[in-house]
Amino acid sequence: MNPKPISEIVKENASELVSQLSISEFSYWTEYKVTWCEDASTILEEQAIEETF
């Protein structure tokens, strides 16, 4: 079984994280998430690890 690409993991986790945020944080998070998904995979990995731990 192949591991999922990090961008796919980030997208799956993003919706769960968004649901935990207050409305005031939502706009900021949406912009952050878009930037995340557009960044290089190495940056995605670093940020995903930072968010996870």
C-alpha cells in the first residue's frame, strides 16, 4: 500500500482543523490553507509536521 502524498494528508486534516476554529479565525486559516496547498511538498511536510506535533 502506497503512502498518501503529503498534500492529500494536509487536505484531509485541514477540514478537521477548520471545524475546530472559531469564526474569527476562519478567514485567516482559509488563506493559510491555500498557501499551504500551493507550496512545495518539502514545505508542506515541514508545516504538516509542525501542525501535527
